[in-house]
Amino acid sequence: MKTIVTVQDAVTAFADWIEPTDAELDAIEQEMPVILADVDLLDAQIITLDRIPTEMDNRRIRRARRRALAARIALANRTAGAALPGGAA
């Protein structure tokens, strides 16, 4: 009888004991503002897929893009400040 390892890996990959670690959950929590800002940007872009964007749509996309960039900058500043000794950025 031949053992198929790939099937075993696929079955055990979803076992109950495989959960995200606390560090992974903390990383997701820190990145959540960026994720939500990106979702807002995608929502604004999806609205304009089936029509010609109006001026209001363009404003909505620009605002969402600025919020997404601001969230990314804030995350980068937090992670850079945490990486430096003494918290100096």
C-alpha cells in the first residue's frame, strides 16, 4: 500500500489544534486599520465598475486612497518605532 503524503497534509492542515498564535493575532490586530481602509478603497472602486465615475465617485475614491495611505504610514511608523531601541523614531 502506498502512502499519499499530500492528502495527509491536506487533512491535518485543518485540524482543530492548528490555531493562530497570539503573536499572529496581535499582528492582524495591528494591521486591521490598513485592512479596513483597503476594503473601503475597494468598495469605492467597485461602485464605479459598471458606470462612468461621477465627480462624487472620484472624490470618494480619492478620500479612500488617502485614508489607505495614511493607515499604511501610521502602521509603518508604529512598527519602525517599536523596532528602534528606546522607542525613538
